[in-house]
Amino acid sequence: MELPAKVLEALNELRKRHSHYVDIKIINGRCYVYESTSSWDKERKKVKKTARYLGKITLDGIFVPSVPRQRGLEAALVEGRPDGSGEQRRIYRKSVERVGKYEQEILMMLSMDGRATVSEIAKKIGLKNTATEWHRRNIEEKYGIRYIAEIDIGKLGYLTYIILIKFENKRPGINEARRELEKEVSVQLAMMTYGKFDIIMYMVMSRYDDIKSHLFKMRGRIFQDFDLKLYVVPFYLDYSFVPLREEFIDTLEERVWSRSADRPRPREGDLLRREYAVLRALGKDGRREFTSIDSEYGLTAGSARHTYHSMMGDGTIKRITISMSKVHINYISAISIEKINHVKFAEDRQYLMRSIAEDMDGSVMNKYALVGDIKMPEGVFILMPVANNEDMIAVDEQLKEIGGTEIDTQIITNVIVGSLCYRKFDNSESSQYKILKTEYENEM
């Protein structure tokens, strides 16, 4: 049977990645991928062949792995998930998928306001304070919740980029890439992938810095031994965010204004020490007591509280939210939607808005972990945590409704630097929902 062009293209890409032979078995019209190996059987004195199931390729050329092939999906997959027997994994999956009666409500409240008090949560869900406190602590432990500040990096004068790297021949190992990229404080997220590219990075750069010059130096230092193609794609956040690395937040201290004869007043881009203190403290622990911040940084009593509310007011801090590390995810899908016909895309824009704003029934986290507009090429870039293959196929069918676009999907095999934010954001507060409601008079 002749394979469809997109399936064949995906198969050839997989073959490049594997040292052993990779082939497809077509069963009931579906394309299942296997890796074949051989070894010498001393007892039988003949070659022994073994086939290992890798996953399947959809007719659209999307490779859907059976399970992550390598360790290291780390916080992006399931930080702390047991890597032992299949029985251990089954028990763990069952435990994290058992959603309690109040879990989604509490997770959503904490995602929207991580500093919400027990009494505020109790009033919302209709429980006593003691019962609410028990549920909250249980949820924090069950899902590995970390409280962090959602910081609008643009308000601090930074631009964001997606960096795409394709290696021509060899590519660096995971540990090598992690060791080098962790040194780059501008890199907030770096992932190794299967697909058109080998590494996808999310970077933040000051608007005064030259991204081309920075990448030239980084390429010479990290990838000097590799032949590669590198693409810089301006990125504009639309939905969710990438948690800032502590190493990056620490560098903000360089921008703290200090009064001097030649600088009697702060200049554009300067931070007050109290602003830096709040960003650094709440970036690490979003529930940190304000009095504790005042004490650590030698601030006047009440300064941290006042500064926090001021930064909330101007949007520098959007909210204190949560990020979960103990969630069941098989893999992460990187979806690029490239606009090729503006008129058709504009006509079907509501389908994209709906896909972003809709919730996933019974899930403790949002469908998408990150969505943003991209330029050069113009379109949309999405990161989707995939708990089961059916969800990925359903989303692929949904996104096909958007006219005037071409869709490319890649599988994230390893998150090597940084992490994604997994939470239960109230999508009725999202800009996508508001657009649907006001511009299209469309209720979810």
C-alpha cells in the first residue's frame, strides 16, 4: 500500500532520528510505527529480531508517541512521577486522575488568585474553613502546587521570541544542551523535539538589546561544533505564560536605581529596590508574607504590600497563580498555525478563539499551556500538554476548521530548561472568551 505523502514525510523524519530500522505496519487503515533491532542468539545460533512499538502517525503526518521515549520531560511532564514498573505508573496515573468534588473549583480559585484566603475559598465553595483548609492542603500535595507571580515581562521592557533550531547532521545530547543553555539567563524555556525542528526555545530580551548579536554570540559559544539553521520568530503572548527562571529574575537587580549625582532620579527601565524585592520574592514564592519581604530587603514597614498592589494596578504583576508539577501528561505538542490567506483566516478567527477559550471536561488543567501570535511567519504558536492521544486528534480536527492556514505539529521529547505553567485558569476571564462574546455574540 502506498503511504500518503505526509505520513511518508513523518516516517522519513523518524528514521533520521533512530539508529535502528523504523517501519510502519498498517492495521485497519491506521499507521503504527515500530523500531526493529536484531541480536545474535547464542543458544539458537541465529539472528533474533525484536520489534518495539513507538507510536502511530496520523494521515496528516502527526507522530503520536505511545509514551515519552526519553526521561527528562521533567517538570513539563510529571515532576516526581515514578519511573519504575508499569504497575507503579498505573497506580500513579489513577491517583492523579481521581478528581475530587471540590478540586476543580479550588484549583481554579488558586489559579486566579494564589493569595486567596481560606475563608474566601470556603465562602465560594460552600464549606467550613477547616474543611476548606484540609482540601487545599491535600490538593497542594497531590498536584505538587507551587505559587508564583505571573509577571508581564513586556511591562518591564522585554520582548519575547521563539527560537527554532534545525541541526543538519548531528545534534547535541540532552545533558550537553541542558548544561549550556542553562547558562543563558535569557532562555526561559528550551525543549528538544521530533519534527521539523530539533530545539525550540522561548527567550526574553530587553528591547534595547540586539537579538541577532546575542544569538550570534550564543551560537558561537554553544553550537560551534554543529551545522544548523536558526530561525528567530517574534512572539506575543495571548494566553497563559512561561514562568520566569529564578536566574533571570536575579539579573533584574542590575536595573535597580541608586541615587547619585549624575542620576538623581530613576530613568526609563530602572527599578526601585522595593519593586525588585517584590518581583524576586513573589517570583519564588507567591504566598510570601509582605512583612517578611520588608525585613529581608531592609524596606520600610508596609513597603512590600504597597508596592505589590501598585504593580498589580499597573499590570506588571497580573496575579499570583499556581503551577502544578504532578499532573498526568504523556507528551507536549507544539502546534504552529501559519497564516497563508488573511481573509479566510479572519473569517474563521472565531474557531481559534473558541478552541483556546473552551474548557476540557473533567481535567484539572487547561487545554493549552501557552498560546501566542508569531511573526515571520505570521500565525499562532501553541503548546499543548497531551494526556491522551484522543485529545490531540480532536484538537487537530478542531484547528482544521480555521481557513487560510497551514498547521505543523511537533512532539516535545524533552524539556531541558525551564518549565511550563500548568493550572486551571478561569477562561471566562480570558481575552479569547471576551472576544467571542462581544464580537461574535458567542457564548461558550
